Amino acid sequence: MEDRIPCAGGVVLDAEGRLLLVRRGRPPAVGSWTVPGGRCEPGEEPAAACVREVAEETGLAVRVSAWVGRVERDAPGGGTYVIDDFACQLIGGTLRAGDDATDARWFARTELAGLPLVPGLLEALTGWGVLGGEG
């Protein structure tokens, strides 16, 4: 049976509508930018994993406001990451890269197309209508 690995990600926009992204420091897609997130711990709900992972990777505290969508991605060594993404409100903290993120920054919607994003990220976020602003 295929190994399905539950994960969660946070879609966080600041007051100017910029998207919070982290640069991945571990496989898959090392060096690519993505929304902060990671694996759910055993018994952990995806929304709770989202809040924890955003804090670990960015130093920021968030509150989940809504589930926005799910993507499935191949995991290294087989299996599938099942990633539930959540819209989050920023409630505190100081931005800094941490855990397996090598960088963490805010990006305007217009900057996203020029970044080395993880495969399918821009399409998913655009399809879910969570980026706001003009494309």
C-alpha cells in the first residue's frame, strides 16, 4: 500500500498583501521557495501542524482562518505527501528563517513568477484564489 504522509502548509499574507515564503533547505526541492509547512506529527491535526510549522520555519505566530486546498506531491523515496494548506492571519513574532528553511521573506504577488518556486505552487495558490491583488 502506498504511504500517504499528512502535511500542512500556511498561506500567510501581510498587511500589504505580500506572501510569506521560505526557501527549502532539505529535499524535496532544495533551494526552491514555498509556503511554510511540513509533516504532521502523529495524531496532530493539520491546522495545528500548520501553526507549528509556520512558527518553526519563520518565527511568526499565526492563527488559521480557513482551509484553502489540498495538493499531493511525490515524497522522496516513495509515498505521497498529502498537503492541506490553510489561510493564516499573522498575530505576532519576528521574521527569521528557522528549522529546515534557509531563508524566509515576504514577496509581492508580482515577484512570484520570477522566483524558483516548488512545482505547482503558483498554480495551486492562483487556483484557490488566495493571493489577492492583480496577477
